Amino acid sequence: MRIDGLQYANWSEKIFRQLREGGVDAIHVTISYHENFRETVLNFEQWNRWFERFPTLIMKGTTASDIDVARSTNRTAVFFGFQNPSPIEDDIGLVEIVHTLGARFMQLTYNNQSLLATGCYEAHDNGVTRMGKQVIKEMNRVGLVVDMSHSADRSTIEAADISERPIAITHANPHEWSPALRNKREDVIRAVTQNGGMLGFSLYPHHLKDKTECTLESFCQMIADTAAKYGVEHLGIGTDLCQDQPDSIVEWMRVGRWSKEIDYGEGSASNPGFPPMPQWFKDNRDFGNIESGLAAVGMSADEVTAIMGGNWYRFFSENFGPLDS
Amino acid sequence: MRIDGLQYANWSEKIFRQLREGGVDAIHVTISYHENFRETVLNFEQWNRWFERFPTLIMKGTTASDIDVARSTNRTAVFFGFQNPSPIEDDIGLVEIVHTLGARFMQLTYNNQSLLATGCYEAHDNGVTRMGKQVIKEMNRVGLVVDMSHSADRSTIEAADISERPIAITHANPHEWSPALRNKREDVIRAVTQNGGMLGFSLYPHHLKDKTECTLESFCQMIADTAAKYGVEHLGIGTDLCQDQPDSIVEWMRVGRWSKEIDYGEGSASNPGFPPMPQWFKDNRDFGNIESGLAAVGMSADEVTAIMGGNWYRFFSENFGPLDS
């Protein structure tokens, strides 16, 4: 079983076919960066059209059992998430509404301060806000997973502790392996995994040691080391694959509508666009490379299975439904 | 089994308890008159709160099988609908979105011309519009029932013919029994029922012969006569009960935001508010009166069961899911 914990591609029939070639059974896709509720609904609508147009390649995923259906019919189950809480605006009632529409992950922040918590690019981290505490409780109730991939450290640790259900960092790597701002320090990973949460390893070059030049062996050894440290059961893949996106999209991701000035995020003035992917993971057809790379650094078959999808499957099955079911 | 094809009460614990006292297994409730998409979502949110607060009395209904669950747990299943297509605005993609959120009926018009068809108060009826034809097709695809209760005759007949699935007039009576503008002429009822559709008999006094003074016997004899003429299998109840609403609500229903002048609709300057209900049907506890009234005018036990809920149950079971399932 292969499950990817985060993608934001420029979706097309080509990519849907590559998902099938790569044997990807399920993906969590971002459908909102800065969109408000109505704009996010337009993105749900766009996916409805894709499901209608490509019913033999993809299907909407809302529960882990949809992954079983997808596997038995040779399709990829697509689960929705947001990288910002902008889709719920200032309205806690929208948490259940977006869950009913199919959202299964929501970041409490993107890079900036949100109504709920602090993003990783802010100078000061005030932790989870008043509304943030209420929204975490409501997300727990309906089965919308708290994702802290882009949040600041204190906010992330607080969210892991406040949440009655496990939370996720769907796409990031350990800071000690590659000291990017977006990668996570030990106490953050500890807080998330100790509470039953998940870390998805990112292939986005800015999160990799040596970026685009990162070797498959280094990436896989980092996974084995992280498994030894925090427990293999808390780990999965979250490639952050942004395939076929024009550079205008990475600008939208970083700047949205919040700034009149350019913000380069993890890039720079001399390298403002999407960085090239490593040779051994260019698109969805390359999941087999990671799978064999993990075996090559000495992980057992069971461990490899868990990392490649088994852990996400268990996490999906336990966290996408109402609290009392 | 008792199913009510339309209510728009000022919902409260009192009314939910009366639904249980009256043995009402399912109701179709209006959650939009003139609301746009975002405002309609707020109404879905309000119902989510009621489901959370009163889980032993009511539950959300989306399929006919939810009525079985409601019956076996002594609750009322609540199905949602709109009396106007305003919730989908000018966006056909919202048809599937509102269906996902739980909408199961949508009128193509309220009293006025809409983007989709002509309402019964317009001077000229142009029939189903270009967008209306596309929306009917999409409603058919996802399982959102076309309701023409407030639409003009030509539009209704065209909708019944264009729709690939049966349509409904959830709340109205035959014009020949009571010549109200909102009641339906023979060719309209014929077009709807011939295509497998349903007519729900209204208890709203303006739709009754002698209004508030209408007798139970007259109402039940009218039902028996309509069954003889069009077939009992196409008939149900759609009380249009607007219990506990202040008169400001009937003004909102009639005027919305479309007019700066007052429009009295079925009322008048001297009688602008909600009319009093007949003595034998004041609220949800009185469904038993209709049931015995139908037997008293000579309908068989099977016919009474069909009218009181069996027909709506069959209609729900056949029309709330995707076309191909």
C-alpha cells in the first residue's frame, strides 16, 4: 500500500495516470492555501468535475475504507485538506461543513499568524489562540485532523497537547538532518508522536539535505534514524509534490493576498520559483525508489510497508470519523 | 409511517418533541427562501447545532434508509430543501455541493422569475431557461429533486418533461378544489404524476377550501378524489406547517430582498400575517386526525399508509442518490 500525505500538483489526466503507474493508492491533496470559504468550495467543485471526468483513475476519499475500494478497482483515493484555516473564516460552524464536504486535514496556520495559531515565519509565537482552542475541540469532534506542518514550534506543541486526538505534520523533515526553517526540531516531533500523531517526510527540495542534490540513501537513512528515535509507527511519506505548477503558484502560496511586497519564503530573490525535484523522485511513478531505498538502508519489510502507507492507513481509519464512532 | 413533505417551523425543542408525539418519522424542512449560498450554509450550520443538542429527538436524513434508523431509535429524520434556487447562485457546481451538504429538494423558483424558471406570481411564464435545463440535468445526476411547488404552470410542465427523474410538488392542492393561485391545475398535476412524480397536500390555510374553516372531511375527500383521478401512489402530505413563526417571517418569505414595496402574496393588506391553522391540524401532534379522516372517507388501510408516508418513502429511496446507483 502506498499513501502520500501531501501533494499540490497542477492536476491533469497525465498526473492521474502517473499516480496509477506509481501504485499510489491514496493521496492527501491541498485544496486551499489562502482561499476563503466560497473560493474553497469552488476548489471542491473543480475536484467533483475531475472525479466525473476520470472515474476509472481517481475517486473521492472520505474514510480509510475508500482506500480499500480504490485498491480493488485500481484507482487512487483523493483526500482533501487545507494548508491554512482561511476556509473556515471566523466561523466555527464551518468546521463541520467542510468536513461534510470532504476535508480531512486542516493546518491551523500557513506561514503567518492565523486566527488559530502562529505560523513558522512569525517573529513571535503566541501559541494556540482562544478561537484555536475551540476549533481544535470542534475538529476533534467531527474528525478533521489538525495539521501543523507550517506552524511555529510553541503553537505545534500546544496543539499536540490540547488536541484530544492525534495530530499530524503531514510534510516536513527533522531539523537536525536538514536545518530548514520548515523542518521540525526534536521537541516538536516528540510532542506530536508521543500523542499518537504522524510525521510525513517531505521531498520538497527546500526540506532536503543538499536540496535537489539530496541522495536517496541520505533521505532513507534519515527515515530509519527517525524511526529508531520516535517509533516507526508514527511515520509516513508526505512528498509535498507540486508537479507541473507554474512559478506563479509558489508566489500565490507564499504571498496570497496578505502582502504587497514579495516574500520568497524558503526560496530567494535569485531562486524564487519551484526548485527541481531530486532525480530519484521526480513524480508519482518514483515511489518504488523510496520503497527500495528504505530496504537498502536496512529497514524490515514490515517497517517499509508501515512507512509507505500502512501507518497513514491506520491514522486515517482512526481519525476521520466523529469522536464517538 | 408518517412523512411530511414540507415544513418551515420556528424550530425548538418543543416542536421536536411534538414531532415525536405525532409519530412523524421524517420531515422535509425548508432551509432557504432567498438566502444565497453562504447564508444557506449558515442554515445548515444551525441544523448541525440542533442535531448536536437534541440527538435523542432528531437526526439528519440523507437517504430513505435514515428513516428506518430514525424509526428504530424513536427519532425524526430531517431532510433539507430550498424553496428557491438562490443557494446555487449562478454556479452549477453548487448543485453537487449542496447535495453533499444534505439538500434533497430544490424549487426551481419561488414566486418570482429565477435564473432557472418562472414563478407562479409572474405575468408571463417563459418556461425553463437555458441554465434551468442544465441545472435539471445536474440535479438528476446527483439526486437533488426538482420541486415546482411555487412555479408557474408552463415551467412546471416543462420541468416534468425535461427531467429524467420524477419531480415533486411538495406542498400544494388541486386548483379545482380550491382555486388559489398556488394550487395546481389538472394539466400540471397530470404532467408531474404521469412522469412518476409526487404531489404533497398542503395544510397551509390559503391553499385550503374555506381556508382556516376547511373541514377535515373536505380535505380528506379531496385527497380521495385526487387519488381516484391521478393514482394514489403519487400522493403524500406536505403540510407547509410554519409553526411558531412571527409574521416578520412570512414577510421575508414573500418580499426577501427583491422589493422595496410590500407584497402580500397569498395574504392581503387586511390579513398580512400567517393565517391560523385549521382546528384539526394545529401542529405535528395532529397527523392522527388526517390518518383517521382518510379512513373515514373510505380509503383502504393500504391507501392511507401510502398517503401518510409510504409513497414519500418510496420516492425518497428512488430519487436521493446518484443517477447510476
